[in-house]
Amino acid sequence: MWTSGRMSNAKNLLGLGISLYFWGLMDLTTTVLSGSARPLTEGQEDNLSDKLHQRMKRSWVWNQFFVLEEYTGTDPLYVGKLHSDMDRGDGSIKYILSGEGAGIVFTIDDTTGDIHAIQRLDREERSQYTLRAQALDRRTGRPMEPESEFIIKIQDINDNEPKFLDGPYVASVPEMSPVGTSVIQVTATDADDPTYGNSARVVYSILQGQPYFSVDSRTGLIRTALMNMDREAKEYYEVIIQAKDMGGQLGGLAGTTTVNITLSDVNDNPPRFPQKHYQMSVLESAPVSSTVGRVVAKDLDEGINAEMKYSFVDGDGLDVFDINTDPNYQVGIITVRKPLSFESKKIYTLKVEGANPHLEMRFLNLGPFRDTTTVHISVEDVDEPPVFEPSFYFVEVPEDVEIGTTIQIISAKDPDVTNNSIRYSIDRSSDPRRFFYVDITSGALMTARPLDREDVSWHNITVMAVELNNPSQVGSVSVTVKVLDVNDNAPEFARFYEGFVCENAKVGQLIQTVSAIDRDDPQEGQHFYYSLAPEAANNPNFTLRDNQDNTAWILTRRSGFRQHEQNTFYLPILISDNGRPVLSSTGTLTVHVCSCDDDGMVMSCNVEAYVLPISLSRGALIAILACIFVLLVLVLLILSMRRQRKQPYIIDEEENIHENIVRYDDEGGGEEDTEAFDIAAMWNPREAQLVVKNRQDMLPEIESLSRYVPQACIMDNNVHNYVLAKLYEADMDLWAPPFDSLQTYMFEGNGSVAESLSSLQSVTTDSDQSYDYLTDWGPRFKKLAEMYGATDSSGALW
């Protein structure tokens, strides 16, 4: 048996004109079977399969073929020939091919055994193919020999140029680096076979970038080639590196890449101020930490090497001004350290130094890396706003403080020489609910509304001070008011409690655990005391045990509860706190009597009917419904008749004379309309009555603005407190008109020597004046004559 590879004809020549084909059979083994080759008989064909399973000597064996890649001819590329010594050339042997690429990439002539490649081969895509071949009897299709495996290897040619897979490259190297400093290493990859020839042997060279850089031809390492390269002169370099295969020989393929090299900065340039003198000015009203001006020292370096540190090294304002470094722009910012005064000092002189904090020892000979400049600062005079002393107020006040109580004196003054008068006010945006009031001249901060710690515990208000002669000059101060807690809230149950007791409950059995809450917050902590209300203290059903931990247990006092006797118990519990004064409230625990099993599990809490309802006939039900309907009709008829009656305008039949407050478009009620206004409140506020009688025909649009004032406020010898209380009362009046109105108060305060100056005397005060002449004025003055002319009446009218 033999296998050959023969040279193809001239049409199979490659670019160079010659293609070498290798003998396809390696490790050739030839064995000649005994006897001449002849076709198998039918008996022999039947036993062929059994014989093939026996170990037998092969008549032909092949290992591998070689074929060059990148064939560009039009005809199939001849690879090799398969031939068996059993083939006599008469076409009785059929060759078949299977495996990788069989029928797609490679084909075989089933008669001659010639193998051809029908597709273009590329070693970089696939370097070898593994196939299997077999010789069959063409007539019977039975194998003449066992199947054998062989390999077709693709032979490489130099068809791939070197490539820089990571390019283009970016690198940096410090400026002023010594010659030979490594910058970056570049690597080119050649896809050709490195084990075959010089196709993959790469040599590096530099095409652009001399004389600054060089490259190692074998490793691709780029180094500096010139000393003292200065970043400030040239920062960016574009270097082009070439990689060529075939060892750099003529005819080799080449690839290039770009390396962008940046010179990184080093601190080789000292800072310098562009000017040696700066002139600045600042208003004397400039607040502390405000900016006066900026100085800057130029540095040609960048980044950390250009960082600056500014400081004062000399001058007469070291304790008045301060200088800081802006880390973003590397400028020195001069700020006010203490309040300025034009009257005290008008001009300051400072010496400023700017220095690099990061130095490199090898460049110290280029220094010094610091510079100085002189700054002159002029203080300008302004009309300053009032200044508060102190600049912040903190006030603690109990929540039960009376309206009008002074809680703090706010003080401000004009810092200018003129020393103008000051007027005080509250910024209402800081006190929208108007809890406080400040006296316009004295600055006394007072309460204008009741305080409630449980509602608002902290108040942050802003008090403003305005110069009387220049209202544009406004100063302000923050006042923080802490409302202190007083015991003004009684404890109460934390939630609604509802428990149950079993009918088979025993004496002393726990029914419910109760707890309480209190809106107050005493300093010593909350502690509650529980007990049964006095009306339930001796009840025979339940008892209470105070656990001394702000909880209490409700226990049964007896056994034998029955639903049909009483299915619900309401147990009043008294809860007291530990405040001063002690406050208490009563909560009710609802206890249901339920049916339970032996384990105490509730079965039913509904009262079972012990008496069955009497059956009613249909006629009886209809009669009952008819009676109910008739009763409803009668009730509606009576109500409609009553509503048609004219209601009297006067509830009180007493003959009283009051002033009338009426609407413009409403006709007055005449002399009979005496319920609109209580003039007694204007005569003497102390004797104003709590109960105001209202008319029934209409709701008053404006109620009396002179109601009862709490005695605590009136007892103060301070008319201002009285006005504040009346103002709060007017603010809280639901019927007050939505516009400003003039309100007149005839209260001169306690201790007035002249007493009341009003010509109207209190109805409760005896008068010596006689009004008998009113009876002679006619019927229109009848009411006045009856009131003031009668002297034998006894008791108050209101």
C-alpha cells in the first residue's frame, strides 16, 4: 500500500511561482496480503464483519499531510492521494472521507483517492484538521479495510503584520528626568507561526520622537534620550513606534502605533508676586469672616507643586485680619477677624508671604520658593445699624406665665457717634402666631398669648432694632425661649380598655392591666397612682392593685358572675400623677361577663335569651306598624306648627337698655332690641358678666370687644398688660371682622386718683343725680325714665 503527494500542474502555482507539497504518508507501513487481490465471494462477504472484529494487519496506514495556507487559485488545491494495495485500478474500490471539514473544506475522489481543498485555508483561523478515511467495496459497500485517521496540517506563510493590540498608548514621565529613564513598554503581536521561520520575529524602531526618546529594538521599552526636558517649555510629545517582522529584514511586514507622552510637573519654579504693593478698603460694618481682598503669587508649576501657603509675617493688623488659602485657585483671601471701627483706626499695613509647602531637595538651588508683598487696608466709615448686647438671648419661662409678663429686656445701641434712638419690633415671620410682644421703646419682651409647652416647647424669635432717624439701619438678634413645663395635664388611660371576666372566674383572678400617659414632662420623671374612684371603692365585684410601676391590675373580688344577672360592668379608676399640684382624672374600664370553658377560653360574651319571644300573628304586626306610623305623623305635624310660630326677639324679659351694633344694610330692632351689646363692660370691665345673651333672630356680626378680662391681668397695676389681654381676646374672637377696627377701652388702671373720667356711670354704682325730668320728655324717653327715674328698685339689672 502507498500514499503519495504529487506536484500539481502549473495552474496551482502561488505568488512566488512555486508551491512545495510534502509526502502525505508518515510512518509508512506496507504489508502484502497472501494471494492476489480479488473480489470477495458471497460467503466471504458474510464472514467479513466477523473477521473485521479480529486483529488483522492493515494494508495501508497514513498519519498526516501538509498544505500551504492562503491558496488563491481557481481550481481545488491538491492535498495528497490515498491508495490501498487492494486497489487494482478497476474501480472496484471506493474511498470515503469523514471528520473535520470533510465534504466542506476537503473532498476526495472516491475512485482515485485524490484529496483536494475546496476552500481557502487560513492557519490563523485553524492550524490543522483531523479526518478519517476508509476503503469500501463499491459493489457491496462493505469495508475492505478498517477505518484509519490522519491529520492535515496548514503550513504558515508570512501573511500577518505585527499589531499593537493595546495601542495607542498614553504615558507620562517627570520633567527634568535623567537620560535613560523608562517611560513605557510597547508590545506588538504577530499572528504568524512563531515556530516556523522568522514570520513572527518582531523588531521595534522609532519613526517619530527623536531626539527626545528611544526604543529598545528587542523589548519595545521606550526611554528618555534627552536631558533637562522642561514641561513649561514643551509638555506633550507624540512618538510613533514601528514593529517589523522577519527580523526587520527587507520584505517583512510592519505595523505602527502612537505613544502620547506627557511630561509631568515637578516643583522647579519658585512662586512670585506680580506686584509688591496692594491697596484695599473695607467698610467698618463688614461682619467677621467677610472678605477684604485677595492676593496671588504666580507659580509656573501645576498641581501639588503649585500649591501655596499664605500667611502674615508682619504688620499692625495681625489680630484684626486673617488670611486663608483658597485650595482651588491658590489665592490668599484676607478676611475680617475682629469687628472694625472707623473711629478707632482707619489704616492697617500687613506684610503677606506666599510659599510652596511641597519642596524637592534636588531643586532647592533654584529657590527660594517663597515671596512677600505689602498690603495696605483702609477702613471706611458707614452709618452702622444698632448692635445688640449680648448678641444672643436665651430665656426660660414657665408655660403658665400670665399674659403681659415681661420675660426679658432686649437691649441695643447705635454704635455711631450720633447715638440715635432705637425702636424695637419682632420679625413676625419668626413668630407667626404672635405669642410675644416687645415694647417699642424699652425693648421689654412680653407674652401676648398663653404659652403651652405641650403645643410648642421652643420659640425662636427675631427681635429687630431700627434707628429712629434712619429706618434703613436695622439690627436683629435671635431670642430663644424655652417653655418650662408645669403640671397642667392630668394623666389618662393610654388607650381604651375593655376586658372580660368568665362566669367561672375565681376570687383574685387578673382581669386587666392598665397603664396611663401624661402630656407633661416632669424633671423627676412620671409616676402614676391608681385607685378605684370613691363611688366604686367598696364595690363587691372588683378590686385594684397598684403595681408601683405606672401600671395597675384589676382583680376579681368575688366569684359567681352570671351573664343573665349583669353582662357588663363599668369600673371607674382614679389616676393621679406626682406633679405639683397633683392632677388626676377618672378612666372607665368596661368589663364584660363571658361564658368560658374550663381552660378560661372565651366562648361567648352575648346574653343568651332565657325567655323565648311570643309568636305574633301577621295581623298584630301590621297593627303595631300602623300605630307607629300614626305617631310619627303627629310628631311631624306638631313640630311644623311650632316652627311657624314667630319667635320673640328677646330671651330675657327684663327691661334692659343696651347699645346696638347693627349692619349697614340691616334695619335696627328699635327700642326693643336690647340684647346686641353690653355697655356695662365699657363702664367697668371688672363688672362685665361672663354670660352674654344672644339674640335668636340673627347671629351677631360683631360681638362685644370689651368682655370679661381675667382678674389676674386686671389686678396688675399695668394698663399695658390689660391692653395685651384685650388684644389677645380680640384675636381669638371668631366673630371679629376681617379688617382693622378702632377699639376704645375706658380702663384707666388701678389706683387712678381721678378714678373714671367717663360721664357714663356704672349701673352698680349709686348716683345722686335725679332723672325724674325724663318722664316729662314724652313716650320716646319712657325707657330711660323707667330706668333712671325709679329709685325704689332694688338689685342689679344685669
